[in-house]
Amino acid sequence: MKRVVILGGSGFFGRLIAEKLTTAGLQPVIASRSSAELRIDANNPEDLRANLKQRDLVIDAAGPFQKRNSALIDTARSIGFDVIDVSDSAEYTAMVYQHEPPISAAGIRVLTACSSLSTISAIMVKTSGIEQPRRLSVYLRPASRYTSNPGSILSFLSGVEGRSRTIRFPRPIGDRSGVTVKTVDAVTLPSIFPSLSTIELIADCGQPIANALLRFRWFRGLAQQHIGRAIKIAHRIGETHGVLAFDVSAAARRKQVVFTGEKSYMLAVIPAIEAALEISAGRFPHRGVVPPTDHLDFTVFWDAVQREGIKVIS
């Protein structure tokens, strides 16, 4: 059985992954920059070479990915281990795709952005029943009382592009808007679904005034300076029930699916957890840079959503 190492395993999402894999019978090794079973800075090639081994499965939750370099991918190729990451950074994932030929030549697997974006996005487009989808709109209102941490906030602030349009979803969700955020889907999906001309991510912090102010660079800079205070506020009064909604449309057709609930944050890690279980069991046939449509089987995803008690509206 492969050794499973979780980079960023002491963070919020890393801990969730570790707990689920342990429950499933694996014994993941926790790695982080500070205190853990392995002390690894994911940007430090020497740390990576000293602690990781051939045939390992490395699950990378060491965000923010906007500040990551190519050290892990380079080391994976040279040593020969598989990587699953939960990247939400378009730049980081584009870097992985640029290394596709040598990754394939090394015979390893790399599942990048194996998370809500872009694995679940790919599932939603693929199963929409729309043959030539033109637009994919993803709306995210995180359960910020649980998920707010320095990495997630810095990632969000660095990706804000401007004010979003309003999308009408089924009741009880209704009309939703926020700010547009640079999305990893724009890197991973066009080659799979070439008819998509618009791919957008709308993030909603839950406060209309804050959404309006986030359009301004000075406000985002102020938020970064006081990130500790922002986290404390979010943990005290933030949303407890998140929303992740997908709107896939063409000229005459539209398909919408909404996921919501107190454990909606699990959607960010379900793809990585289930892919890791398949790889560990020797049931995952794909190698190279694996496209998001091959990260996770729909039935496996759906079963995991049901187990977590996440509500689905379509």
C-alpha cells in the first residue's frame, strides 16, 4: 500500500482529509512547515527530497497556492511519486499543465485542482445534458465561520477581479451576486469543453457592503493588513451554512445545481479524498496530468455528498 503524505495536514482542509482517510483505514502522515510528523516547506526542494519517497502519494493542501512555486512538481518527477492538490490558483495549476510532457514521461500521476474547482465543476458540466455549453457560472458563499484562515482569505483577496452580475437560482437560494474571482476552471476546462466561451466564479462574503468594498484595491489591502481581526470576526459571526451553486447554460438550455448545508465545506476535499482512496487501492488507471473529468466518478461523488448530509437543489 502506498504511503500517503498530506502537506498542510495541520490546516483546516488538511485535517479534514486526514480524518476521512484514517476512518477509511489508511494511515496518512501529516506534514507541515511547523509542527507535524514531517516538517516540510512545500516550496523548499531540500525538504521535499529529504522527506518524500518513490511511490508515495502526496496530497497537497499547503495553501495559499498563489504563493507556491514548482518545487513539489519538480521533486515528484525526479523521485517518482504521485500528487493530488487542492489548488485554487489559476497560476499554479497553469504551471502544472505546462509541465505535462515531463510529468507523463516520469510515469506519475498529478491531479491538480482536485477540489470544488475544478473537479466538481467538470462533473457538473459533463452531467448537465447540454451538448454545447456556452457559459459556466459558479457561485460560492463559504461557511466562513469554519473555513476562514489566513490561506483561504489571502487566496480570495488576491483573486478578486470586480463586481459580479446577479444570477437567479431556484428557491430558497434566489438571486445571488458578489465579486468575480479569478478561477482555476478557466485553466482546466476549456480544452475539455471547447464550446465554453465564458467561465466565471462569483464569491459572496455574505455582506453586501463588504462585497461592494471588495471591488476596491485599497480595501483589499486593508483587509490583508488586518487579516487576524477579519478571521476572528468570521469565526464569531460568519456563515455556518455554505452554498456552492453551478449554472451551466447554452443558447436555449440551462442546468442549475445547488449544494448547501452546514458541511458544504466538505465539497472542497471530497474529490481529493475519494481519488486518494482509489489510487491507494490500485483502482485508478490514469497517469500524467489527469484531467478533472477523470478525477472522480460521478456515482462516487454523489455517494460522498449524501454521506455528508449536503443538501442538493436542482
